[in-house]
Amino acid sequence: MSNKELCLAYLKQYAAKDIEGIAGIFDDDIVLRDWNIVVHGRPNALTETRKNFDASKSIEIEPLFLYKN
């Protein structure tokens, strides 16, 4: 799977709140970083992802552009 395909699969699973699908994408040594948090490791990244899912009624993601370098 290309990085582009992986990114789009992640966004699709995130929008669907598919934690099991996302767990399959995350590496054991993932570093998840956004404007509020930095977490290391799959268990911590999945915990933060679940928090986002629980805090929202629905998630809509529509990528307009995806650049690969």
C-alpha cells in the first residue's frame, strides 16, 4: 500500500470511528502529535483516538488535496 493509500485509508477509518482498523495501521512505535498532545506507542495513540471519537457525535473528513513528497 502506498503512503497516499495508507493516508486515505486512515482518514476513512477515522471518519467511521473504526478503532480496530486504525489499530491495524498504527505501528507499535507510533508518535501521534497534534496541536494539543504528543503520545508515544500504539496503546497511547489508540487511547487518544478513542477520546476524540467519544467527544464527537460524528466525524466528516473530505481531503481536498493530498501531496506526497
